[in-house]
Amino acid sequence: MIFCVVPEELAPELYDRMVAYYADDPGVEVIIDRRKSERRDAPGENGAHRRELRDRRRPRVPGEFPPLDPE
């Protein structure tokens, strides 16, 4: 499913035109974006809802590989 998102400010002039344009494509749905603000920027208690950025990769194991005996 592909969503064609129309900003709410442009919906009066674009929504009907986009619905008509994609009428023959069942894989596309035209929707109006009615969000008022970003969810990530919503203030929590003393900024507790801040997004945490960190390196999620596992740290390397310290040390060296043992020597290999050629046979």
C-alpha cells in the first residue's frame, strides 16, 4: 500500500485532484495529514521524553586471536 499524503493546508485544492488521479490504482490511498505537531518534540516531565541517540552495535571483545598452528 502506498499512501499519498496531502498536507492539511493544501487539502482543499489538492485532495480531490489526487483522489481522481489515483482512482485506477488500488495500491495507492490518498490521505490528509492532520497532525498538529511532531510526536518526538512533545515535552515530557523536565524534558524526559527526549529521544536517546546511542551506538547500538555490540562493543568489541578485548584481546587478540590465538595463534593458528599450520598442519
